[in-house]
Amino acid sequence: MNNTEFAQLGLAPALQENLASLGYQQMTPIQAQSLPLVLAGRDLIAKAKTGSGKTAAFGLGLLSRLDVGQLQVQSLILCPTRELADQVAQAIRQLARGLANVKLVTLCGGTPTAPQTATLGFGAHIVVGTPGRVLKHLEQGSLSLKALNTLVLDEADRMLDMGFGEDIGQVIRQTPPQRQTLLFSATYPDGIAQLSRGIQRDPVSVTVEALHQAGAIDQRLFEVAPGQRLSALTRLLSHYQPASCVVFCNTKRACGEVADHLAAQGFSALALNGDLEQRERDQVLVRFANGSTAILVATDVAARGLDIKELEAVINYELPQDPEIHIHRIGRTGRAGQSGLALSLYQANEAQRVNLIEEYQQAPLPGHELADLTQELKPLQPAMVTLSIAAGRKTKVRAGDILGALTGDGGLAGNQVGKIQITEQFSYVAVTRAVAKQALQRLQDGKIKGRSYRVRRLA
């Protein structure tokens, strides 16, 4: 049997059967290297990029140790952002489908604590959350970690970058010392080693190379004169016309300036930064994921945890100082056998950053001339428009209810409706631009599950 097959791990039959039903046969490199160690109970420091399959690596480990008959928190996963926590929770629920009555709770900021407290009152086996909110529940006594056997710090490097070190320390002080501690990180700054020394016992280090498959990503480097970055960016977007693109900046301030400039030029662009209210952040991510916004402008911290499939292009508005961050940025395109485009702007005085990147990736950054690109301004309008409905999981609205309201009795065709996303308080549906007005009118005048709800177009 191939030693990268899940079948050779000796997992419980229920877990193995569920993996087979999900189409999981071959382990990814990070899973093959780390899962046997996790299942053996070892503490682990795993370095792997986003999208490498690390959630299944620690998820299968903690599910293998879970005693469903003991309704106490046995596993805690800390994440830097709500978006990543939601993704992790969704992935673990999927992996746990073959197990009966597994209770998982997400505890993140940006939403009221009272409903979370009520949910915890019914008991939980697994908690996924952000450090600040988990600490708040520990302090108010609504969460106990006395029965914890597995602690996971996912994207540990970004949690340290975001200043969660003290909160993490306070959370860990309320966990049993005899626990398994797993650190998963995309990079390995000094802070990770220091963190590990304080919380892990004889950890094993596992690294999966972050370099990308040759040919999957077409990298192009453009030199710009001082003060010309914004005009160079609009030229890149006008020339290459990506249907979906993340523009990376090094600061929140630059993100705002870039997004404002692009919007003023007629481009469909939104900024993602830590100053947004949670609902605003949700709306930005929904609109980008469903194709109703073409360009997302973000810092590395704000973008961590995003899971955007089939991203056509990444643009480095500014090159990062750390070449490893460059690799993670461009790795968001060219995934799953797709080709991707990575465009980078730099000034002559930043040549050292270019040299460091080329040395790190062991390949040149091919230089191109802005003068060879189109000079005509061509803002690309996205194909979809997002409608926001003031109803969500709390009102028991489902995606099928929204689809039915739009397509029933001579309404829209099914192929005119895109992604539907349901949150606690709101639902978002993407429709093709040509029928946006018709769809909005239909939802405003009609009913969903027999009730009328406030509906508006996000713009």
C-alpha cells in the first residue's frame, strides 16, 4: 500500500469511510509528514502554506482522540481571524460526518457573546475560535478547558503578528499541562520558536517547501518611477483584465488609498483591512468570492485565511521585505492545476528586495516594460451583483428558499443565480448583472418562506 494513502493510517472505520466518501485517498505532503506524528500523540511544529491541507492533518488527529460520550471540550483550535475559524470549523464538521453527535462551537469576535454562551451551555467537544473571544468566555466562566487533550494554534505566525501573544498565553494557562500541542504556521519567525519553548514538550518539526510548481504561475516584474505606482496599477489592470485579482499592499493606509483610486477610475475594487466592522468585512469577502467585485485590496494580515478558488491574478503593489511572504502571496493564484498570473511593481531603490526574492525562489523575476502595455483605461465590470437579504440562520432561511423565491413561477433562470451565502443575521445572493434589477424587485415584492424581508443591492 502506498504510504501516502489515508488507508494506511489505521484510522477508525467511521473516519476512513467518510474520507473515502469525500474522495480523500492520497495525503498531501503536509498530511503525509505530520499525520502519523499527530496520531502518535507527539507535539508538532508544522510549517506549510495556506491551502496545503493542514486542516485535515490536525482535524483527523483530534477527531481520532475524541470521546463523544464525554461532553466536555477536548480540543481547542485558535485562529487569527473569524474567516479562518469558520473555514476550519466547516472542514472539521465535514471530516466528522461519520461520527455521531460531535458538537463543535465557533467562538469569534464581531458577534454578541450571549448566543455563544447559550450554545456552550449545552456542551461542546470541539471549540474553534479567535484568542480574544475564547479568553473572554474563559474569564466569564462560560468555557472550561479542564478536559482538553489537544490544542492547535493555526496560522500561529499571524496570531503573533496581530498581537495575540498575550491572549494566547492566558488561554494556555487554563489548559491541562498534559495535552498535545500542535503549531501550524506558514512562516517561521523567531517568535514561533519562543512560543514553542513555552508551551510544547519535545516537539517534532515538519516543513513542506513553499515554492510553487514551475510553470503554474507566470511572474512578471515592472519597474515604476517614484510617484507612479497608482497609474502603473491601473495600466496593469486595464491590460490584463483579470476577472478576479488580489492587490497586496504593505500597510492599511496604502490599501485605502489604492482602493479609493481604483474606484475613482471606475474599477470594481474593495479594501480589506482590520478597521472594518465584522458585517462590512463579511460583505467585502462575500462580494469578492461570488464574483460581484473583481479586485480585493489587502494587507498580508487581512488576507490570511482567505480561501478564494480560481483566482486569476495577484498584484504586488509593493514588494514585501520578506521573500517568503512573496511566495505566499503569489501562491494564491495558479492552484489546483490552474495557471496564474503574478504581477509585481518595484522602484529602482527596491532592487535588493527583488534580489532576495529571486535568491529565495531560485528563479528570476522576469522583467517587463509598462510602456508595452495598453495605455487605454479599461475598467472591467464584474459579471455578478450581490443582493443582501435581512434574514439568515437565525430565521431558518436556507439557500434553497432564496433560490426558489428567485426562480419560481416564471422568475429567473437557474443559471442567472450565483453563489448564495447564509450568515447568522443576513443572506447574500449573487445574480448576473443583466437581471439584477429584476431579481431585486422580485425579492422585495415577494416572500421567502412566507415572510417579507428587507432586500438591498450592495454597491
